[in-house]
Amino acid sequence: MAITLTINRKKVSLDIDSNTPLLWALRDHVGLLGTKFGCGIAQCGACTVWVNGEPMRSCVLPISAVGNAQITTIEGLDPAGKHPVQEAWDELDVPQCGYCQAGQIMTAAALLKKNPHPSKQEIVDGMAGNICRCGTYHRIQEAVALAAKKVKK
Amino acid sequence: MKTSRRNFIQQTALFTSVFTLGFDWFESKGAAMAIANEPGRFNAFLSIDSTGKIRLYSPNPEIGQGIKTAFPVVVAEELDVDWKQVEVLQANLDTQNFERQLTGGSGALKHSWERLRKAGATVRQMMMQAAANQWKVDSSTCKTSQGFVLGPSGQKASYGSLATEAAKITVPSTVTYKDRKDYKIIGTRVRGVDNRAIVTGKPVFGIDIRKPDMVFAQIVRPPFGATLKSFSADDVKKMPGIIDVVSFKNKVAIVGTSTYEIMQARQNLTCSYVSDAPLESNETHQAWFDAGMKSDKAIVQRKDGDFAKAISEAAKVIEATYECPFISHSPMEPMNFFADVKPGSVLLAGPTQVPQPAQKAVATLLGVPENTIQVELTKMGGGFGRRLSNDFALEAAELSSIIKKPVLVMWTREDDMGGGTYRPAVRYHFKAGIDANGNITAFYLRGVGLNAGNSTRQDNFPAGAIDHVLIESVDQKSAVTTGPWRAPITNFLGFAEQAFIDEVAEAAGKDPIQLRLDLLARVKSNPVGKITYEPDRFAEVIRQVAEKSQWKKKPGVHQGFSVYYSHFSYVAQVAEVQVKNGKPQVTHVTAVTDCGEVINLSGAENQVKGAIIDGMGHAMFAKLNIQAGVTSPTNFNAYRMIRGNEVPKIDAYFVDNGISPTGLGEPALPPTGGSIANAIYAATKKRFYKQPFY
């Protein structure tokens, strides 16, 4: 039975098992490859996307549970790829291998949407759910703070 | 600085307007370079076409170490172009035109520094000559700036406008390099060339490979030491999306049209295994460590003086045993590889640190000539040594040859953590003898490793500073597969050595920094045996870290020191611990690194900070258990990775000495466990002898 999802403001109809996690629907069926597979058990955050603006772990979220919700992936965060978080990430040269960064960015952008002026501790706590094996944590935290400044302007 | 003509060969190209120049390592190969077909490709590393487009080719696999940015920075600097104007491209495996196209050993810049400079400086000179010919002036009166040649009477011509003529110029017999005071790019903060692709989610990793008619596969691998006896795939084949189930080399591959369908079907697979010998467990490994420590078959790796006599005469003897478990590399991108094996041609694509060995191994496996195998390089979501093994590439090629389809073999996290080429488990035993004046007179180390090869680094400091040294190793074969893990061997040995020296310093009643400086002074004045490190560079990072960390000058702060030389670079660290609510907390690490010339300051800081976080996280938390040949845990719910709320402040400084660059992907890791453990000891009087600490 076909399921219709709204991904980055576009309707996409998928005729796949409704238990399929959103991550694999995006990657294998929709062809959006920016969202990454890290652990498959919601531990690392590499697969973070937004569902109605809330950051969710797409690796454990079956598409049957998504319904009509608006799904936003890294590709849809900003049409021009110039979201303040993306700009800050480039400016502070955050990525090393880069693999976890889509998830980090989606988490950071959601955090700033909810709390545009986070304290240092709020940034540290808000980003603690996402693993970066290269250890880019300091620059992630600095880039969230920089993005917050950019949003203020 | 000058370089001689004989380092260059000039080769005519198929296109008459294009010259290519190769370096001496091409000479033996004879044949014209394939890249000569590309107009404007001056050499393996760069092309400039008549529209002014400047492309720099980065040959080494990018794993997060920043080489795809650092290499072109060097070329662009000597070429003297505006960094903003260049386009950087990843070169695929090209054994005709590149050498050492691999990621490992922190060796890329050390190997390629001169070659990269030559590649840029030579073409800069050819541009000047082309302009001089046009203006009818002597080329020595010309200068360059940001991609332009400037003439003596105010003439100005862009490299693009000169490209066609420059390509006809005879390759210069000598090239002049920039003075480092004139560097405009080297040493500055250069953003990663793939940053934009990363932050916008472009498909740049192996896992993102999509090719026409490609199918997916996952592979079920046996426990370590076991052989596949039989498997039942009937219930797997019935599942939706499953194309085939095939077995090869003790493995069962499930081929399908999507990842999730394969994951589901896989649950219905039953495999039975047999083994000749009992399968290994933690207890087996402990027994092997005990036996290895008593073994009379240890290999002597280094012997200075008479250790046995010296230790028997010592006023005080310090002994300690250190041990680490197998650990997984756990790159964020699990292993994966693409292969398309066709009659007469093979395409391999994916994340490997060593593409040429992948090509060779697949050629051997399939019995096809190497030159029929193309290898496309992708960006790698980390590797840390795991992608040196190429087992994943061989599996993909073998599977593709069986099913006769292009296939992307995907590993789940459980596959990746459960089927690793782990950091070997090792036990070390140290002994040191001190005389009545607190001088170290005797030093002993035995390493017993499981598939570790030589688990010591026998020439490590303090060897060279002590009269009587004995270093031995025992290697115990295990069915558990092991391989290099970021800073192989030294990732744990560094901790053990630096923690032990801290104990020795305490027993000798000496400041741990002063003890090292005294030993290094001894190496300078009266070295013992083979010396592999430069004592002055060693001492300099120590002095600088002492100053920058305000060693022993911060009341209420407990500090721990360590210093390590590896991959030709020197890193000294001071870690700070504060006790909060009765618990020691690592709050700050100061690191001073001497890796020679820093190419990209931003990337260099990333490597140092990342390596410290990596070293700290794994020292504190990482442990794999082996029971009957099966690894646990196999995912991040129980295999604890350090997170952003657990990292200390880190200050990374670099010695500014202009020496040719050396490695930086690994060297900051080995000293980390030691500086942290020594700081925790300073705070709590509790020493750690085993990793993980917690």
C-alpha cells in the first residue's frame, strides 16, 4: 500500500513496507542520501531529521508513524544551503570526516529554533546526543554559538 | 632553495600544445602519462586551462585528516594563486601518476611535501617564462602574484592567458621555492574543501554510491575461529526484496533491492558453525597473557648494557603491569564497498585507505590483470585504520563476481563492531631501577600482544637515555582479527609508558617534567645505543607545554604530564583535573606539537583536538568482550563513545620552526591516556593500569 510522505515540502508516494524506517525510505527509495546511517538504534544521531520541526532519529522511526507530518532533511534545511548553522559550520571549519555532520546540523538548527539564545551549557547539553567519532565537539559547540549570533542579526 | 633538473623528466604529450611533467618516480614506468590527454594538465597535481580555470588534484584518500585540503594548499602556495580561485578535485587511483596514494601512518605530508612544492613552483616558473617570452624580457625580471605574472614595466598577464604558451615551455632545470615568510596560504586557517558539500548533505561517501542496476547486500560472517558448516536460506529467499542468498568463504551474503528488506530477511537466516579448537574468550586471552609473561621465547627487540645486573644493583625497583582490551575502530560510516565485476573490467568504488592494495588484492582474487580494475575514491566517514584492511573490498568484488551484478555491500553497525580488525589486546610489564641519587639506571619492558606483532616500540624514549635497557615482545596468535588502529600499538603503549615514567618520577622524588628534560640532556651529551628522535625537538615541546600550561603554578588544579614522539612528530601534553562533587573531572588539556611546518592551521588544530578526544574517550570507556569467538557489545548503546558534554577544554599550540612537515593525524593520540591518567593520579592518588579506566 502506497504511503505519501511530505519531504522537504514535496509530496512523495512510496509503495514500500510501512514498517520501513524513515532513514531507509529516504536513502533507498527517495534518493535523499544526506541523512546518514550510523547505528540503527537511535544512539548516535547521524540520522537526525525533522518531523514537524522536531529533531527525530529517522533510523527507528517507521514511515507508518510519520503520517502527514512535514519531514525536513539536511537537503531541505535551507533551499540555498545557507542556513546560519550551515554557514557557521563552514566558517569555523567544523567537519573532519563530515559523516555525522548532517545529523549534528539538524540537531543544532532545531535547538536554535526552540532556543535562539542558548547558553554555553544549553548548547553542550543540547548537542550531547550526537556522536562525532572524529571529535569535532568543540567546534560544533562554537558553531552553534556563532549561528545563534547570525540568527540574531 | 633549488632543486636539480635530474629530478624531472619531460614527456611529450599526445596534444601538441600540452606538456606534462612527471617526477622521477615515473621515469621507470616509461609510458606517457594518461593525464596527458587532458589539455591544461601540467602535471599530476594541477591543470590550468586557457579560460583561467585552475584545478588542483588531491590524490590521497580523505578520511577526515584534511589531506584533500592540505595537499592543494601546498601546490597553490608555490604556484602562487588565489586560493579562492582554485577548484580541488579528488583524484581516483592512478598508479601511473601518483605515488603513495594511501592514508596511513600519518605519512602523506612528510612524503609529498617536496613533490607538491615542485609541482606548483615548476608551473609558476613556466608561466613566468611564457610571459617573459611574450614581453621580450628576461624572466628573472618577472614576478607572480595571485595567478598573474607581473612584468618589469607594469605588464600583467593571467596564468589562464599564458597557459597554452606555458605548456610549450621547456621544463625548467631548476625551480625556486618561496621563502616561508612570503607564504600567503600555508600556515593560515583554510576551510575544508568539502565543507559546503558536507553541510548541504551531498552524497560524497561510500555508503552514498548509487550506480545503474546496483543491488545491495549484507554479509553474515562467522564467529572468530569458526567455520560455516551449513545455513538455511529458504525463509530468507521468500522475503520481499530478496534477490539471492549466496555463500563464499565461510560467509553468507544476502542480496536484495533495499537495505531494510535485507535487514528483515537476514533475521530468518540460520547458520551453523563448527570449529577445530575451542573458540576464544576473554579468559583464553588472560591465560595467554599470563603465559606470554612467563615465556622464555620472547623476542629481544632492544638490549643496551646489562639489565639483569643493573636491576639487581638498583637502590629501588619500580614494577607495573598495564593491559588493554581489543577495541573497535567504530568509524561513523560503517564499512561498505561497491564492486562491479564484468568480463574484462572491474569497477571498485568506496571508502578505502589503501586503494592500490585493494586493486592488487582483487586482481589476485579474480585472476584478472590489475590494469583492468578501476578504483574510484570516495570520501570516508572516518576509518582510524579500519579501512586499511580491504576485507570489505574483497568481499564486494567476490560477491559481484558470483552474482554478476554491481553490488554495494553494506555493513550494519553490529557487523562493523562485531567483525572488526581490532586494536590488538596487549599486556605490558615494566621494571625500572633507580640508584641512590634517583637516577634511572635500568629499564625493562615486555609486551605480550594478541596478533600484535611487535607490541613494543623498542627505540622509544627513554631508551637512549638509560645505560641498561631490555625490551622484549611476545606475539600470541589469535583467531580474533586485528589491524592498525589510529597510532598502532602506541595508542596504548604511549599511555603505559607515560604512566609508568610518572610512577618512576614519583619514586625517584623528581618532577616528571624535569625528569624527562634530564634524560633528554643525557641523550644529547652521552646517548646510549640507537636514537630515533631528536632530543632538542623533544625538549622544546616539553618546555613550551610547561610554560603554556603553567605547570605546577595553578593552585587547586591537579596536573598530569606526558610527551610522545611518533610518526616523526612530537607532542607534549598537560592535562588538568579538578575534583567536583568528589569525582575527578578532566577540565583542560594543553598540547604543544612539533610537526614541522603547519600547512593548514585550522586542520592542524582539528587533528590535535580530535586525536586527544579520541585518545581520552577510548582510554576511559572502550572495551570489547570476546565470548566463544563472538564480540560484545556491538553497538553504541553499550560500547560507550565519548560525547560532547564529556570533553575538556583543549588548547593546541604548534612549535614554529619551519622544518619540513611531518605527520599529524595520529601523533597527538598516544600521549593522551598518559596525561589524563597522571592528572587523575595527582588528584586522587589512584593509578590506572587497565584500559578502559571506567
